[in-house]
Amino acid sequence: MNIALIGASGFIGSAILNEALSRHHQVTALVSRPEKITASTQLKVLATDVQNLAQLSAQLQGFDAVITAFSGHANGDVLAYYVSGIKNIIQAAKEAKAKRLLVVGGAGSLEVAPGLQVIDTPDFPEAYRASAEGARQALNLLREETNVDWTMLSPSAWIAPGQRTNQFRLGKDQLLIAADGKSHISVEDYAVAMINELEQPAHTRQRFTVGY
């Protein structure tokens, strides 16, 4: 497939990029700092600014799918920057008539009990609150969309570099807990789940999650 990947140089974005390339997809990486990625015959690199709607809309034309791993971590006001950016990404995908929009979500909006999301639990770390709230708002925005074929993939509570095992579980809106009592997934296996969804859509207009 011919894929546009926003945020391809980031923590999760780079794992998705590696997984997509390993499966021989053609990828255009849309990043704020193109010097961080080396182009190849299979990989095109474009400088982008998700806050520039007109530029982004033009850049998203003609792809089989758009994947966004955009985060607001590069800005002092993480929440406002992220929400503004994700709104532009959704709008640009619509204007470009993107066939699919796959979004990297957060674990904060997953439920640990009926009606209780991770972000609303007493022990939720303040350091992650802004990004978690941004991802929750992104999910709410997507759920209101009727003109975008979207999917959001939320990781488990802990996502970190590890192994590509291809052995994991999928869920919907509830936090997945492994047999060891932890909620975790490697960034490599997260990327596997994302590209699996790209290749074989199973969660159209839904959020789903992945964990051990």
C-alpha cells in the first residue's frame, strides 16, 4: 500500500515506520524534522507542519491510508498543541478524501471499571495527563465523525522498546491486564497490531487496544 505516516520519526511512529517498510509498503514520512529520517526507494520524506491545514491537506492527497503518530510533546502546551494538530489532521484527511485514517491513541481513555477511565483514577501520573487528555479528546472527535473511515489503536498502560513477538491480545475499550498483573506492550508489537489493522481492517470507526 501507499501510506502517509505523520510523526514517523517519533517513539511510536518510528516503530510503525519500520514495521510498514518490513512488509514492503511504500511510505511517505511527514515529519517536522526531515533530517532525522533517511529516504530510500521505498521511503519518501516530507517536511510538514500539522498546524498548517492547507499544506497538510495537499500533502495527504492520493494515499491508500493515512497513519498518524503525531504527539504534542515537542510543544510547551502539550494539550492545546496536540488537540489543534489532531483537529487539522482529521480535517486534512477529509479534504484529501483519505480512504482510511489510523490514529495512535492513548491508554488513558481505556476503562479499568465500567465508566471509569484510566486517566480518571486517583493514581494517574500528572506527567502524562496532558497527552492522555489530548488522546481522549481525539477519540471523542473521531467518534463524532461521519465522513472519515477512522480507527484508533490505544496501547496498554506501559509501552516501551522490547521484542517483536507477534503474540498479543486485542481488546476494545477496556484496559488489558497480562497474567503477570501488568498492562504492557512493546512498541514493536504495537506497530505489528497497527499494520495488521491497515492490511486487514477489523475495527472500522472503532477504537481498539493491544496488550499482553
